[in-house]
Amino acid sequence: MIDERFDAIVVGAGMAGNAAAYTLAERGLKVLQLERGEYSGAKNVQGAILYSDMLEKIIPNFREDAPLERHLVEQRFWMMDDRSHTGMQYRSDDFNEEKPNRYTIIRTQFDKWFSQKVRDAGALVICETTVTSLVQNGEGKVIGVRTDRKDGEVHADVVVLAEGVSGLLGTRAGLRERPEADKVALASRKCHFLPSETIEARFNLKGDEGVVIEAAGTISQGMTGMGFIYTNKECISLGIGCLVSDFQETGQTPYDLIERFKMHPSVAPLIAGSEVKEYSAHLIPEGGYNAIPQLYGDGWVMVGDAAQLNNAIHREGSNLAMTSGRLAAEAIFQVKSRRDPMTAENLSLYKKMIDDSFVMKDLKKYKDMPALLHTQSKNFFLTYPQLVSKAMQDFLRVDGTPKIQKEKASLKSFVSARSWWGLAGDAVRLARAWR
Amino acid sequence: MTDLSVRVEDKLYQNRYQVDSGKVHIKVREHDKPSGPLRALLTACPARCYELNDKGQVEITADGCIECGTCRIIGEASGDIEWNYPRGGYGISFKFG
Ligand SMILES: Cc1cc2nc3c(=O)[nH]c(=O)nc-3n(C[C@H](O)[C@H](O)[C@H](O)COP(=O)(O)OP(=O)(O)OC[C@H]3O[C@@H](n4cnc5c(N)ncnc54)[C@H](O)[C@@H]3O)c2cc1C
Ligand code: SF4
């Protein structure tokens, strides 16, 4: 394919791969980036919220030309049962700032922009090329990659594995395990197009302001999962994801799940009259801290979703991907600058840098959360939302029943559904996992 | 529920694919009666690529595959399916992601 030898090969042109390739090329390294899609972004799916801070650390003036949709001024959390939602929402004019903190983006368009920056920085980016395996020498050191192109073997000092959640190459080379069904969620997503004025009217927005809604409850049919509704300029991105193991055990289908979410009386009016232009689906790492594989070795580092770096509780993934890609690149640059070899020992600098960053600190904070939500999914996603909805409705409906009697009935329904021990236990477990 | 399920083909109709004719990237191991994981794929695949044939065996038609990797997670460990990415440039191309 190419006879040259590279300082680094980056596999994948998603958030993590683009961050790594850009950072390496900016620092003058000779970089080859390989992407199997027709273009960067062709295979990638996101909600999508972009977190400015992590991109600013890579491309400080990104706001000048990045394809940003709306800056977020409001966040809603919905706990849903079949006919209602109990909500919490936060909106602030403070978010109408000069350099907004969060934006919605259309992922494919964003990736194309980011990929152009990578090329401008001097990396050689080759799309439509699937990497089929890693090339290892006799001692197991990674020395390059094989691709599906003619004479498709290329060599480099170090390979950055930014191949996303499936981690096929890493698994095949024995660097990590295949993700387990209870540690990844399958999310499907649709793009509903509407005129921007309609979106602004329905969500109470002006100009480029945006809203995101995160939803949980009976919409996931007792499975561990969440729904989302994000506003872009001219489309609403809507989706729902649940653990693969839950799909496997319940026989629920992803397409029925998203259809039912769309038909919910709280959701249907928001997307009424829209035109659907795409249906996509993708896995999300959900195992948290305990599912993170080895992040480096002789001749390789692993970044982003490939390393399962995803904070499912806060719905953060792209920022962890960008940060890990940048840190891996900075570590490689330091090793290279010292003219040291790309051994596991030297590349452990990346692990040290990521341990010191918010990435590992946040993931560590919630390390017990995934297991808790999974084992208690019926309570957290079915029983509680139904009980909360009933209590709210009783509280609001004025029908001559004395308030004290209503309160007692609500409490009783909680206790009979879950028992005092169950309630207390769930509260303690949740508090502990959150701490 | 069936009237909901039928619509998955309509959904996929919106998507853009480059079909690599003659090359399949996912294969189902030959079987008489489908195993548990294979049966799970009938419902878990978001593009409904897996279906039962008239002999009661699970078959795949991967043309509408959106390359999510779910079937690999469910069916690769037991050897029920063999999973690869399509050749570079082929398969799904999202416009919005
Ligand atoms: C529905 C959904 C909503 C989400 N919402 C949010 C959100 O709002 N905010 C947020 O921060 N995160 C969100 N995430 C998570 C976020 O999308 C991921 O964390 C992020 O995309 C990870 O980036 P990555 O570069 O590690 O992986 P990816 O973006 O998956 O990139 C991997 C790349 O590698 C390429 N590739 C893989 N294998 C090969 C190979 N063998 N050869 C060549 N190329 C290969 C792929 O084509 C792809 O381009 C969401 C995820 C989903 C699915
Ligand atoms: S990769 Fe996803 S869409 Fe493709 S066949 Fe498997 S489960 Fe279905």
C-alpha cells in the first residue's frame, strides 16, 4: 500500500482518532490515519452533545468554523411512565455566553470538519480502508497494521487504536476482551426534520438556543436504558438505548422501543409533522471504570470508546474520547522527543496522564453505578417511575380527598411495591454509588 | 406490536448504503435448530437482518446492516456467527450519524 514508515498510525477517524491524529501531526510527527468509512463520520453515531472545554484544548478557536448546531440553555430530565412524565428542568440565561459550554452537533458533519483539520495539520488521512489486523513481531510488539488494500501492510513506531466500542482489532490481537452484553448498550436514533421556527416555538427557544431532554422510565420496558431528545437547528435527534443483555433476555426490539418512545404523549407533539431522514444505531460502552482494559503496551495505545472510556451516567463519551486521544498523542510526542523507543514502559506515561485527568477520576467516582442500575433495573426503570407518577397525579388532582389521606396512600403504595427494606436499601445503594 | 415492526424496512429506506455485491461480512454457522443466541438475534438486531427460513433456521441478509456490532456481542463467543467489517468504503454511510 505505502512503502514509507510512519511515526504513528491512527486506526479510526472518530472523536478519539481525530484528536490523536491532529495532536500528533501538529507536533510534527509523521502520521497515517486509516478509516474504514467513505469519509470520517460515515460510520459514527452520537446524540449529540459536544463539550467545548475538551475541544478547546485541541482546537482553541473551533467556534470560528466548526459545524455547531445550537448552544444549550436548558436541560430537562424526565421520569416517564406510559402516559406521563415527572420532570426537572434547568434553564439559565447565563448559558447565553460568549463562549458557550455545550452545543448540539450533527456528528457526521462534525467529523468531516474535524478530519479536514487533521489533514490541514499534516497527517495523511486515508478513508475507505478497513484495518484487518495488527502486525506484531516475534515478541508481541505491535509494529504496524494490515489493511484490505492491495499490499496493505504499513509499519509505524506506534499504533493508536481508536477503533471505537467494538474493539475488533484489539480483541483479535489479544489486547482486550470482546465487550460483554451487559457492559454495552445498543442505542438507536432518528433524525426528525422540522423548520427551525417550529423547533424554536415548540421548545421555547430564540435564535441558536437549544434544549436537551434526557428521559428514563417505563419507556425502556424494564430494561436498563435511557432516551434522549436533542434539538439541532433544523432537526430533532431522538433515540433510546438499553443494555444488549436486556434486549437479549427480554426479546424487546430496538425499533419497537424507539417507535413507542416517539408515540408517548409527552414526545409525540414535539416531533409532529416532521420528516425522518435517517435511522441509525450504535453501541455505547456502559461498563464504566471496572470494564476499562489495559490502555497501552509495546507499540500501542488504546483511546476513546475502544478503551471503554464512557461516562454513561452523565452521557459523556465524545469528550472522554477527545481527551484520551489528545493525552495519548502528547505522551507519544514526549517519548519520541526523548528519542526513546515506544515500549510499554515508556508509553505508560499515557496511563499516568489519563489517571490524573477528569477522565479516570469521573469514571472511578461512578464505578459501582453500572452494576447497581443493571441488577435493580426493574425498580429503577419501571416501579419507581410508575409510583412517582401516581403520587404526583394524586397530589395534583383536587377531588375532595383529604391531603393527609392522599399522602398516606402514596407512601403505602411505595412500601407495598418495594417494602421499607427495599426502599431503604435502594436509597443507600444509590447514594453509595453516586458518592 | 407487528404493525410497529413492519416499519423497520421503511426506516432503512432512508439510509444510504454501498452494497459490496457478492461479499457478505457476517455469516451464520450452519445449524438444524437455532441456539439461544441465534434466536435472540431475530429481535435484537436493530435493522432486522436476521430471520427464520421455512426450515426454522436463522438466516441473515446483511444488506440493511447498520454495522452496530450487536450481533457480534451476542453471537460471536458461541461461534454462532462470524463477524467482520465490510470492505473499506462499503456498507452504511451516515449523513447525520
Ligand atoms: C446514540 C448515541 C448518543 C451519544 N450521545 C453522546 C453525547 O451526546 N455526548 C457525548 O459526548 N457522547 C455521546 N455518545 C458517545 C460518543 O458518541 C462516543 O463516546 C464517541 O463517538 C467515541 O469516539 P471514538 O473515536 O472513540 O469512537 P468512534 O466515534 O466510534 O470512532 C471509531 C472510528 O474507527 C473506525 N474504525 C473502526 N474499526 C476500524 C478498522 N478496523 N479500520 C478502519 N477504521 C475503523 C470507525 O469507522 C470510526 O470512524 C453517544 C453515543 C451514541 C451511540
Ligand atoms: S451489526 Fe447490527 S445491524 Fe448489522 S446485522 Fe448485526 S445487529 Fe444487525
